[in-house]
Amino acid sequence: MNYAFDYGWLFVYWPVLVKGIGITLELTLVGGVLGVALGIACAWARALGPGWLRPVVATYVELIRNTPFLIQLFFIFFGLPALGVRMGELEAANLAMVINLGAYGCEIIRAGIQATPNGQFEAGASLGMSRLQTFWHVVLIPALQRIWPALSSQIVIVMLGSAAVSQIAAEDLTFAANFIQSRTFRAFEAYFVATAIYLALAIALRQALRGLGWTLFPKRTAR
């Protein structure tokens, strides 16, 4: 093999990589926080919400879980403008990630809710709480406690899946790698560096979520 590895371009293009990392982290933060919030709301609707709302949420969940993330992203960015709804690359990427994590998070959180003993609801009712108050103050935290490792893994998966947003020219880490290889023609080096960065981000995010689990649920080990 006569291929000569060359990483000298790092000294020239490191600002592009840093910008890409920053946008990837921004997408992960926004998608993670709002996606989990949407997942909690949908889990409540499916498990304890009014009868008319349950099929609506179930349809949304099944639609998102059974279609590719890239198609969802394209529909938001390229499809919605036909209806007069236009947004920038990052807005579309954030919305797609929130919607995607919300659907998967809904089913993960709902599993935790369904594992809650009926006595918890009865205890809340005996204290004069509404079902919504019982859900928020009595059921939600133990449910999140049970499913935190699974929810953390889903957030990491969504972070890695954010690589698809480069297809709509959102300047994330994958976009940066594509840009660099198109200028330097060092495809192996560019994508090797991007792969290493994604690996480091995934490990760091998993550790951060584990630490958050220790903070939120000190009586339970986040594995």
C-alpha cells in the first residue's frame, strides 16, 4: 500500500471542525431537552390522557417510529414549504430531532409509567390530587428512574443520527467532514477524524447522562 497519510490540513481546517462540533452539540441539547419533554407529554397522553387524545398520539408515535429519520427531515425542510411553512436548516434539523426523540421517548417513558403500581394512583387520589397532579408529583419521577438508562441510550442514538442533517446543509460535524474532504481530497483522514470525534462525543454524552441520573435519582444507580 503506497497511500501516505496526511493530517496537515487539521491546522488549516480546525475552525470548521470546531463549528461542526458546536452545532452537533447544539442540536443534541435542543433535541434532547425538548424531545424528552415531548416524550413525557405523549407518554402521559397515551397512558393516562383522555380517550380522544390517545389515538392521535398513537398515530404520531407509529408514524415517526416506522419511517426513516432522513425522510422526516426532508419532509420538514423540503415538503412543508409547499404549504407555506419555511424554516432554516438548523430550525428544520432541531424540529426533526425533537419530533423523532419525542416519539421514541414516549414509548420508553410509557413503559416506566405502566410499571407503576396502581397503589401510587390511589395514594394520589386519597390526597385529593387530580390524575395529572398524581402523574407529575407521584408517578413521573419513579417512572423516569426505571427507564433512565434506556432513555439515555436513545438520546445518544439521536445525537449520532444528527449526522443526517448535513443532507440539508446544516453545518454539523458531518457537514464539516464533507467540506474538508472536498477541499483536501483526503477522504480517509477527514472521515477518520470525524468518526473519532463522534465516538468521543457519544462516550462523553453517555457519561454526562449517567451523572445526571445520579443527580436526579440518587437512590438508584444509573447504569
